[in-house]
Amino acid sequence: KAVKNTDFKIGSAFATVYLRADCSYFEDLPPYTNDEKISSAIANQIGENKLQPTSFYVQYNKQTGNAIVLATQSNKK
């Protein structure tokens, strides 16, 4: 499953998503977020309860407001 558009929402803030096959790059994320909030928002937007830690890797840089998400082959649809 994949996010269908490049607008990504965490709480009341929107960020931009750059979709790639195995890696997505997020920018303009709110400063109050963290890896867990990003994972939860992604799971919600793809219709899952939770992202499996063995299938997704999220890294958020609070100083820049950017994040990357890596997905394993089994999660690409």
C-alpha cells in the first residue's frame, strides 16, 4: 500500500512527501513530531493499525523537519 498523494498530515500540520519505490522523503514536518508519530500517521493513511518494525524504518530529523521512511520489498504494492 502507498500514500496516494504527496500531502501528509500529522496532527494539524501538513508536510510534503517525495515518493520513491523503497524510500520516501518527507519535509516540512512539524517540530513536535517524532518517529513514532510519523509511523502511526503512515499506518493510518495506508489502512494499517501499526507499521511492522521489521518492514519499515523511520528516521526523523527534528532540526531540519525532514524524515525518511524505508520499506522492505514485501510492503511495496
